[in-house]
Amino acid sequence: MNDMTPTREERAEKLQGMGCRRKRVEDIRFTQGKGQYVDDIKLPGMLFGDFVRSPYAHARIKHIDKSKALAMKGVIAVLTAEDLKPVKLDWMPTLAGDVQMVLADGKVLFQNQEVAFVIAEDRYIASDACELVEVEYEALEVLVDPFKALAPNAPELREDLRGKTEGAHGKRIHHNHIFNWQVGDKAATDAAISNGEVTIKEMISYHRTHPCPLETCQALASMDKIKGELTLWGTFQAPHVVRTVASLLSGIPEAKIHVIAPDIGGGFGNKVGVYPGYVCAIVGSIVLGKPVKWVEDRMENLTATSFARDYHMTTEISATKEGKVTGLKVHILADHGAFDACADPSKWPAGFANIVTGSYDFPVAHLEVDGVYTNKAPGGVAYRCSFRVTEAAYCIERAMDILAQKLGMDPADLRMKNFIQPQQFPYQSALGWEYDSGDYPTALKKGMETINYRALREEQKAKQEAFKRGETREIMGIGVSFFTEIVGAGPSRNCDILGVGMFDSAEIRVHPTGSIIARMGTKSQGQAHETTYAQIIATELGIEADKIMIEEGNTDTAPYGLGTYGSRSTPVAGAATAMAARKIRAKAQMIAAHLLEVSDYDVEWDIDRFRVKGLPEKFKTMTEIAWAAYNNVPEGMEPGLEAVNYYDPPNMTYPFGAYICVMDIDVDTGVAKTRRFYALDDCGTRINPMVIEGQVHGGCTEGFAIAMGQEIRYDEMGNCVTGSLMDFFLPTAVETPHWETDFTVTPSPHHPIGAKGVGESPNVGSVPAFSNAVNDAFAFLNAGHIQMPHDAWRTWEVAERLGLHD
Amino acid sequence: MIPGRFDYYRPSSAQEAVALLAKLGEDARPLAGGHSLIPVMKTRLAAPEHLIDLGGIADLRGVKVEGDTVVIGAMTTQHDLLTSKVIAEHLPIIPETSALIADPQIRYLGTLGGNVANGDPGNDMPALMMCLDATFTVLGAGGERTIKAREFYLGTYYTALETGEIVTSIRIKAMSKATGYAYEKLKRKVGDYATAAAAVVLSVSGGKCTSAAIGLTNVAETPLLAEDAAAALVGSSLDKVAIDKAVAAAEAITNPAHDARGTPQYRTKMAGVMLRRAIARAMTRAHG
């Protein structure tokens, strides 16, 4: 020991482990335009596919003539459903237990549905040839409004299901009915509602929108007919599942299918499902023996692959006069579009919508969901949220505000009064979940104090008076949202995708020189996995994060995992990473003891080394131990230093947060300006605060977009009228509010490092904060519940209805 | 989002450009900044077989003063307009408007000529040109002629330009230093077309409005010159009664489409609100 010997703090800091604001290592390539995306991959002889799509929302296909397209120079093939029938790929199974047309089989069910797939020598020829495919349609009556789907005379959309009274999730009661799903005690809830001293009932809609990642969905399939091997590059949030599905559908052994998800430019749920473009590229390559690439354009992405939300939630709450909630009853009409292609764990037709009791201690609750078909694109993906959790959080957070108004209570006070208390955890919810941990009152109190909530309410009151006197044309809204998420799916006892349990995995290999390669079953789409998994390992194994390489997305090298969505990477694969690292550390301890010539129990872990208990100058660093693992291990021990862990979580994790939005609305234009937005997140142990803040900024920006105008809208003919970025609202930095982030830390008791996941919290929490702010601004004028999205024109219409322009 | 096949030409003079347009006929289209034409080509709503890029014609770009008139080359970009000292001095309402068009990257390419000649009522410059009583110089195979902005717009994407003609320059009388002006635009986000927008120039003398002109953007099939609205202001002291009358007259001539920006009723009312705000701002700038 001398003055140059690093202190313990210096040694810990050098690791850049958990808690460090480590810069994102992937940004070195992303900020220089050096990411490798699917469309960057070019193979010799590669062909391009493009779709002929339906201009109609509902029509019978009378005839398809592809002769002119086939006659065009450079066109190799034109696939239709008839061509896919011999290989039984004209329809494909969906994740939700339904089936979906790959190419239109006899009829089309939504605008821009895939009708034919043209394969040509280049992308331009493929597009030109699409115009030469002649399709004769006979228009049919269109069903757009989900509330009319179950009318006796509603047009029958799914003729393929005619006579099937049982679906994947039980009874179907109508030709456009998909499922009915119920949770909770109906009789007790009905009784609570009818005996409630104060009750509210409101139909709260969460409109249809779209994740709209910057990079659209794409795939490149390359069949090597000599080896019988298929390589598939694609924008896959869950590459291993894609490989399993591709094997089941094609009959090619899973070992001979190589699925590679390279860099992905955002997913947000859009890239979980399997799309006709993937299937057609694979079929094209198998048939032609050449690589076939399919790249979706922006309009195709918005109109054909994977909408989100479209939940219409009739919500009732009963409470005492003092504001203690006594019951919650929710009926959801779920518009699934033409096929039920929701990306939920297979047993959960409405995802985890039964988190709808939120952060509150409801003694009884009942949830019922009816899924229906309409002439709209399929999807129902979890747009930066765990399965249907955003819808549920919006429902309860909006409903609590409506109840507060009816009671004449402050919305923050009503929440405080009904919170599940810290001592109630683990908490059994009325709809069947066991919340792992939480301290809600502390979080909300911190938020209210930071933003000076009471003073804002005073200011609002003064502004309301000034508005009534005609001194201002602005009204002020304060939106409070206190969300509880359920993420990290999930325990394999109740969560699977097509029968594969929703565990996840990590494989860590320590090289002789002490550097590490680690591979996971997840797949980053921008979440900074290469940065943060390395931090977990750095802390667990005492090796500098910069010496740890993280690799994901190649099914040949990575252990099997269920992928990245539903904020599951940290709760599941992050746990696997810690557990695999601990296996390595256990072996390292034995090697250290062997090198130090003491017993295994006489050494102890110290940041980056094992030292002899009571003799801190006698130690072996992990780097030294790594070297020894390859040349000097105890007798009888296998050489090498690596481990794999498949982690089946015992429970979900339940991140939560307090969000407060302060907004000023110009009643003459309906334009809403966000003055402040405060986001407090509790995601348990924080691995990288900077990455967390980035996640919160991104998720809040999406939430802002959704609440304030981002929607997928159809006209009465079923034409999608928001199919380009001219109409679909994607805010720029100029429109986006400034975000104030904050946190509390309540670790998950069942997670190896106590982390809960944060990627989706801000989307879940911010939407109700924005919507509640708009509603709160108008509340003093008795506007009633105002539906999202709150674009300027709709907000202006509220003001117009209230006579504010007279 | 992949355009059909086309041939590309880059002439170096306006004469050469119109000769090409005459030779290639209906299937040829001139290309200015491209921010309107290329997106519709990518969606295949337009499929010209020949694109005549005017970007190589140096004579079409730049700003000069001829007597009391400012002459702006058709290929002068929005960025040029934002940074031109001549424009800032003589026509300050133009950079105020340019700054509300799209974003900096687009303004480096988007041109005044393209903006006015395309005939899209969503473009901001046409209503402003009507308000300023600009004159367009156009060139065709048959020679040069001039068309008043106020007579130029006949319908959506339908203008007084004959096939084969291009706009070569825009002539606008310089504004007096005493003139009040404002362009007010309501939009959802950077890069969006106006929900509604209003251009106002007015003069005041002895507390009375002596002249006024009003243009409205994106609230009808064409840009609008709101003559009755302007007339309601002239002779008044720009009091509430006169402004109410002007707003009502402006709202009476709108016929906006229902799109993601709002209902026809909303967009009409926003034309009124933008006009009201533009008048208020113009009043603070007017001297005399």
C-alpha cells in the first residue's frame, strides 16, 4: 500500500457500475450514422418485394390479373393468396390465438391490406409493377364504429369464422365478436356500486394511435437451398420467438434458421408481431433461392402494421361521502380491427388491463372486456407500455379526477386518501395481482411539494375569477396522475407466448484477460442495453464496464429469450444477468481461495476482488482470477469462467410514479401550452440515472403527442385519414414541453438487484396527466368528461359548447 | 413512397427551360425547391415523365430594387428572403412569413416562385402576395407576360399559368416605413400547413385607417383576398366595431376543408382569430 493505491471509492468508480451516469456506448455509432439496420444489409443477387394493397376497407376480390406485371422487365414473381395455399401460408396464426390473412384471400378487411406481393430486381421496378397488377373489387358495407359491431344487422367481416361459437378465449356471441373476458367479483362489485353514497359513471375512450418508430418494419430473407438454411434479418423485438414461429410455419428445423435482429431504430411495440411482409419475403426466398428484402414505407407502417389502444372504457366508481372508494366496475369495448393480432401473453386477451384498480385500495372490482372486429388494420400492440396497462392507467386516473370533481375534493387529496399504504405491500389487488412494493404517499407528497401544488391551485382559482370577469382569455389546468405499472412479464406459470414461457436469459463469458462478452435473449431498440447490462455485470463481477461487451439479437449466439417489450428487459433479463454473474462470482471465489491458499470461506468480496478476511492486503483481483481460471484452477474444477441463467421471475414488478402537468389553454384557439411537466418515477434500483432520464423524456414526449392529437382516424368509408406524417401528429422539439424529472427508490423485493424497469412508465403516466390537465382547466365551467385527443380544434369545440366565444 | 420513372433535366437559362417544357409537353413539370412536387411524386399522385430542374438557372435567383419596386427572382429561397437586407428594409412582412414556413432545412431549398406557382392554398406566400398586390412575371415559349397575384389563383393547384409557362420573378411595390403589417399563422407543429393564417398590411393617418389589404391562407380552395374585410377597416379608427365587421366579412368568404387541423367551422373561426391578432399587431407597427 502506498499513496498511489486507489481507494475503495476510486476502485468502485472506475467500474462504472450500477448507479453511474455512464454515457451510452451505442451512441458512438448511432450519432455518426454508423448503425447497421436491416436496410443497410445488401446481399449479392438480392431481390425486392413490394405490396399491392387494397384501396377498400371491405370488399370482395373478384379477380386478380398479374399478367401485365409479370411481363414487365425485371419482375421475377407476383405472389397472391392462391400461390401461398400450397405451402399453407395464405393465413398465419396471430399471437392472440386468431388467424390472419397473409395475402387477401377472397376479400379484403381493411384499407391497405396486403393483396399481392411483387418481387423484382430492384425496389423501383417492384413499385412500378405493383401498379400493373389488376385487382377487381366488389365493395362491401363497411364497419368502422366498434359500438355498431355487435348490432344484429352489422356486416359480417370474418366469413372464415362463420359458425364458430368458440374463439381462443371462450364464447363468441356475434359474428363480429372475438371474446368476452371477465375478472373480479361481479356480484360484490354491483352491490358496492348500487350502495355507493357517491357514484360516477363515464365512458372513457382511449383513441386509436400508432407507435410510429423512425425505422419502419423490414425484413431480409435468404434461403440457402444447398445447406437448407434460412437466414432472416429483421426488425424484431423478439428474434427468438420469430425463429420458433418461422420454424413451425415453414417446417425448417429451428437450428437451420438463423434470425438476426441488427440495430433497430425504435420499436415501441410495433416490432413484436409477425407481419405479412416477413412471411412473403421468406416464401419468396424459399421459392426463388435468392435473398428477398421487404422494407415498409411510412404510409404502410401507419396504416397496416400495428395500431395501439382503441379501448372504450365505461367506468363506474362508488365511494363514501368522505371520498373513500368502495368499488370499481369497468366494461371495455376493444376494437381489434380485422384480425385479433394483439401482442399479449397468450392467456391474456386484454393484456394486463386488470391493473385498472391502479394505485388505490379498492375492496372490490370487476372488469369485463369484449373484443370486436371492425374494418380497420389489425394490431393492438403495447405502444411503449406493458400489455394494455396504458389504457388501464388512463381509465382509472381519469375516473379518479371525475370522482374528485363530483365529491368537490382536490384530485391529489382524493388520491392520497385512497392510496394503498406502504405497510400493505405485498398487496393483493381486487383483480388478482400481487403488487410487490411501493410507497405512494411519499412520492405524491414529494411531487406536490416540488411543484408547489397548493400555490398553483391558488393561482388557478385567481385565474378562474379573472376569466369570469373577462380579464383573460386563458384558463389554467393542473393534471395529476399517479400510475402503477405492471411490467416484467412474466412468471411462466401465467405468462407465455405461443406456449413458450416468458422467462429471459443471460450468458456471460469471462475471457482470460478479464474482458467479458455477455449475451441476452432480449433485443434493444434504443434502450441502451449495451450500456446498462454491462453496468450490472461491472458491479456484480468487479470488471470495468468498458471491458464488457453486450451482444443481442443473433439467435445463433444468444441464449433463448422472449425479447424486449413490456418493460421486461431489466426485470427479467437484467435479473438473469445478475444471477449468471453471481454464478461466476461463486466460482471466482473458489479460485481466489485456491490462489490465496485459504479456504473458500476465508475470502470475502471487495468491489473488484476477493480478499482474505482480516488481511485486506492479501487479495486477488477479478482480472487475476480470470487468468487463473484458464490455467490454475483447484483440482477437480472445470477450467473456464462462464455461466448462463434462464430467469423465470417469481412475480411481475410494479413501478409507479407521480406526474403533474400545468397547462394554460387559450379558449379562442383551443391551443394548450404546457407550462410545467413534473415526472417522478420510482423504478426501484436505478442502474443508470441518465438512461432513465432519457427514457422518461422519450416516453413523456410520446404521451404528450398521444394526449394532444396523435391518432389513427378513419372516415365512414374506412379510409385511414391519418396515414402520413402530414396528418399523424408527431411533435418536434419545438412543440415538446420541458420535462422536470425526479425519483424515489423503492426496490423490488423479489428482483436480484431490486430494479423494476422504467421504459414505459412515462408513456403510461403522462397521458392521464395531460388529459387531466385539459379536463381540469374546464372543470370549473362544468364541462363534463372531455375525450382525448385534445387537439386545438377539439378543445376549441369544448369552449364553443360552453359558450365561451359568445 | 417510391416515385415512378422520370427523366431529369437541368437547364442553365430560363429560355432553355421553357423551350424544354414546350418540347416535352404535358408530361413535363418544372421543379423548383421540390417540397411540394416530390412528395406527391413519391405517393404517385403525380407522375411527370420529365422533370425540368430550375435550380441551375442563376438569373432566377436574387433580390433587386427597381425604382419603388422590389424584384425577387422566382428561385430565391425562403432562407434568402429571411437573410436579405433589401427584403428586411422594404418588405419586412415577407421574412415574418418565411420564418413560419416549415423548418430551416426546407427553407434552404423551398423557393418563393415554387411557393406561389404551385397553386396550393396551404402555401403561405400566395395569400401574402395577393395582400401585397404582387405581380408575377411569367415566361413561356410564346414570350413573357405579367399576371397579377390577385388574378392568378383559380382553384386548388389551378392557376393562370398556361402549360409550359414558368414564373420567373415576383415584383412587389416596396412598403412605406409607416405601413403596419403582420402575418399570423396557427399551426399544429413546425412544418405543418396553416390551420388558418392571415396577412394584414394597413396605413393609418390622423387616427384613421387610410388603406388596408388582407390575405387569408388555407381556408378555401384558393388563397383569399379579403376585400370586404379590408374595406370595413378603411376609414375607421380601427375600433372594435370596425374590426368585428372585418372579421365577420373575412369569415364569410372562407370555405375550408375538414382535415386533421379541424372542422370547417373551427378553421373559419381561426381565420377570424388570426385576422384579429394580425390587425392588432399591424396597428402597433403603423405610424401616422
